[in-house]
Amino acid sequence: MERLLEGLDPEQRAAVDAPRGPVCVLAGAGTGKTRTITHRIAHLVARGHVSAGQVLAVTFTARAAGEMRTRLRALGVPGAQARTFHAAALRQLRYFWPRVVGGPHWELIDRNKLRLVAQAANRAGLSTESDSLRDLAGEIEWSKASLVAPDDYPAAAARTHRDTPAPVEQVVEVYRTYEQLKNQAQLLDFDDLLLHTAAALEEHGEVAEEFRDRYRCFVVDEYQDVTPLQQRVLDAWLGPRDDLTVVGDANQTIYSFAGASPRPLLDFARRFPGATVVRLERDYRSTPQVVALANEVIKWARGRPSGSRLRLVGQRPAGPEPRFAEFDDEPAEAAAVAQRVRALLDEGVAASEIAVLYRVNAQSEVYEQALAELGIPYQVRGGERFFQRTEVRQAMVALRSAAAQEPSGELPKVVREVLTGVGLTDDPPPGGAARERWESLLALVELAEELAAEVDGVDLAKFVVELDVRAEAQHPPTVEGVTLASLHAAKGLEWDAVFLIGLVEGTMPIMHADGDEAAIEEERRLLYVGVTRAREHLWLSWALARAAGGRRYRRRSRFLHGLVPEDHPASLVAKREPLQRKPKPQCRICGATLTDARSIKLSRCASCPSDLDEELLGRLRAWRAGRARELKVPAYVVFTDATLVAIAEQRPEDVAGLVAIAGIGAAKLDRYGADVLALVQGKR
């Protein structure tokens, strides 16, 4: 038994050595919660309080359950069960089915679920497009996880401010019809596993007695994420007993949209007045610098009892300070991130130990592009690569078809008109899946705006070719590389270096959270989760415009107020002041104000005479072709035609002159600046 207590800090040891009965472990990020609860299970078994086979530990992901089983085997208690809630319920339901239902087992729905939702949606007169169906299915899942029946849905949706994917009455009709169709087909969905398991124990005394004789000790990991339905199952498992250990952190509640609630964790000591409550605040994952920032992010959180608040204390040696960075636009932000990733790789940080985290999946495209340009391998976790997404593939088919008709007009307008036919609207639609689809389509319009600003006379056919080139460049063979993931998909993971990008109002916090204090607080916790994924290197950045050269209308996230050091260049936007607009660019020849993107790049009006050095332009093009072959990238990745023309006209003599040309940022200056200046000076 003493071996099981070795190497534990005082708080971990208190949790492990606590007497049998209700125990609540408030465990901050990186504080060793899995180590603590597995050692507690092993300690209870070693002391003879319970046999290994009488222990049931549950968590929320198969990966976490597998890690728990591995650790329990290493501690000499392979007989203890560690499963997800659904896996445990499925095992129990199959065992008790003959007694509580009779007849053959009902099959578990998997891929056929959307088919039933489609039938129900069709009867309700709603769209059966895949995004709409996923949103309706998600609403049904939330309702069942929240123990909300169809008749109760309108009141529950109003009370919780649900962003319903259709009028409430039609959602109710879809929900009710889906349940009828499913039961007629004798099928079960994942929520039914929990509902039927709870009912079997609640309504059949002999079943409850047999189960409770089999399992005596329960452990619940990530207890802040428990739903009302999961809590009902846990209550049915326990019955009148109190042999329960829960572990959680209210600061990491980020699944309220799916029905999760930290309330059972926060109320644990009230429900079990004699419970042992232990606080784990020693952070062994992150450097003190990362920990300090995490504490600063979460200290402004509202609506939490003071007793549940954890303030992490870093235990690792000191590391680098977190970096903050502001950029004019997203392409510049992505290029800088890719350049920093390259520097970390050169310093010896493994690609698999680097992550770029964002709020919505549609943000990934510009980072996929930036990493691909530098030849950095990457993998997208918890989502498809941008050009593999269904809506993007459909959009490209529509754009190819439209290009064959040779439409006239400005490229961004033409692209927007085409994409209107595949679902792009002026305003984001309700529903999570529909909104992600909209974000992806909008990203294509912004690509068109960027290309139109850089290439004179570009049409839809050339835009389609550009998309094909980008799609090919962003689909290298699957390799171990830098992780691109949403903040939700990053929960439970950690890396040596983490880049938190796109930290602007409307994205972090997300647009539809505005006006809902509970939703805003969840967004704050989501940022906190992102910060605590980093062990050593942490980067936080934002861009004031989406497309290159676009209007700087954004504000950095409210969650960054007070975090950016006062002497940091980015602190200019760390105050609640209007954004400082750059002076409007003027023509270098006549002095008139420039407005369109191409004129700004060339630094002259379209009507003013060009002083293009044709010989220099030829040398630049030849050099660009050679570098593109060397790097195995399209020529535009090095510099666009418009940028080469601007260089050949303005003939910059030094670095300052070079970076004054739109499209030449820090990354391209580092990689190509010396070559370009040598060409301008006639030395190459």
C-alpha cells in the first residue's frame, strides 16, 4: 500500500488515502487527476475495502477509458472496469435485456440514424440536406441527454436559449416522429442505452439488487461534463449507497451545448454532507508562465461558487513567456504562425508536439495553406481537411460548371452568386453544422477577394484552377505532423507548443454567444482549455481583417483584456478604444488616395504612367520559376504576378522599401528578401 502512495504530492495522497465513501476531487488542468484516481482505486483494493471486480470507473471517451485501464493493469488491478458511460450501459443492457424487455436485442443505430431523421424531417416539411439533418439530430440528442421529452422541448429550448435549427414546433414534430420510427423498427440510439439502463434499474428491483451486489464502488472522471441523463444512470447505479469518487474541474466545462452541466460537481458536497473534498492545484504539465496566463484568463469567470475555483501553481522550471501578436489580416497571421512553427522545428521540437488550435473548423484552410507553403507536414484532428469537406467539394463542382459558361463581372461577386446556389446566405444560419458549412463557403468567397486583389483580370476559370492547385498542395500523404484542431477537439490533449489563433470578437467568443452570459462564460472556459494544452511554448494571435488587404474592422477578443503586457506592440489594442486606422495609401506619382487593392499594391493610380523595369521583371520571373521548382510549389506561392510587377516598378533599395509592398510580410522577407534585393540591385 505504501508503494501506491509513493511519488504523490500531499493533495494527491489525501485523495488516494481518503476513506471509502463519497470523495470529490477538484482537479485543475495538468494536476495528475488520472494518476490520482487510478491510485485511489488500487489503494482501495489493496486495503481490502473492495475487490477489483466490484469497481466501475466511467469516463467520456474511449481513449481516456483505455488509458485508465492501462494504468490500472500496471498497478496490479486489471479486474477493475474502466469504460465510457455508453459502453458500460450497453454491456449491462444486453445482460438484463431478456428479463426487462424479452425477445431479441434491439439493434443499435449507427449510420442509419440520419435516415430516420430524414424521414421525420420530410414529414415535418423540413429540408433533408445533410447539414439540416445533423443539426436536427443534434437537437434530439441534446433533448434526450437533458431528459427533455418532445412535449417539453418548447419550454426547455426557451429556458436555455437554444439556437434551434428550425421553428420549435417543427423540431418537436421531427423529434416525436423520429422516436416513433425508431421504436417501430426496434432500434436503439446511444441515448437509449442510458435511458433503458436507468429504467431497468429503477423499475425492476431484482435487476437493481443483482447489479448493486456486483458493483460496489464507482469512479467518475471529467464529472463536470456529466449530462442529466448520465447523472440519472449514475444515481440508478448507486441506489442508496454513497461509495462514489468523482473528479472534475468546473473551469473545463465546455460541452453545455450538448447538455453537460457542472452543477452535479458543484453540488456534490451539498448532496453528500460528509464527503471528502480534495483540491489538486499543482500543475505538472505547463511552465509557470503558461500557468500564470491560464489563471489570468479564468479569474474573471462568473457564476461559479468560490469554493470550486482552482488557482493552478506551476511545478515545472521556468520557460518562455507566452507570445502575443496582432496582424493586419488572416493570411499574414497564418504565414507568421507557419514561420514560427518552422523555427520550433529547427530548434528540435517534434512536429507531433506542436498544435494550431482554432474556434471553428473553417479557420483551418489558411493554416493548411501556410504550412504547405513551407513544406511542414500537418494533420487535421477532429475534422476534415478544408478541401475534403462535403460543402467545399460541392462548391467546387458548382464553380467549375459556372466557369464553363464564362460569366462576366468581378470575381468575388461572381463566386458569391454561384455559391448562393449551394447554400451561401448573407447571414449565418442557425444550427452548428449549417453554420460550419456557411463558414466554409464564405472562406471561398474570401479566397476570391484575395486573388482578385493580387492578380489583374482574374476570372472564374482561373479561380477554379487556383482552387485545384491549393487542394492538391494541401493533400500530401498522411504523415505525423503539426496538429490542426478545434478547441473542442483538443480537450484532454497536450503539446509542447500551442498556437491559439483567430482570437477576435465574433470568433472567440463566437458570434452567436453574444447576449447570453452563460454562453460567453463557456467561451471563456474554452479559451482556458486551449491555454492549458501548452506545456512550454504558447502563442496567442489575432488579425484585424479576414482577407489580405481587407478592411481592418475586427477587434481582438475581450478575453485578452489585461493579458497583453503594456509594453508589448500588440497592447495598442489591449484597451477598449477604437482601432487605430492606418493612413489611407496615396499614389506615389500624383498623391491621390488609393482605394482598390491592385493600386495599393503598385502604390500608384491605374491612370498614372507605369515606370516598369521590363528587364528587372524578366529576371524576377526567371528567379521565381527556379525557386518554385526548387521548393516544389506553384509559382504564386513564392510571389504573385502583381507583387513582381510592384517590385519591378518601385525597385526597393532596402528592406524597408521591400516590406512596404503589400504581400511581402515577415515570412517572405526572411525567405526571399535577400534574393529580391540582389536582383533589384543588378547583382544577380
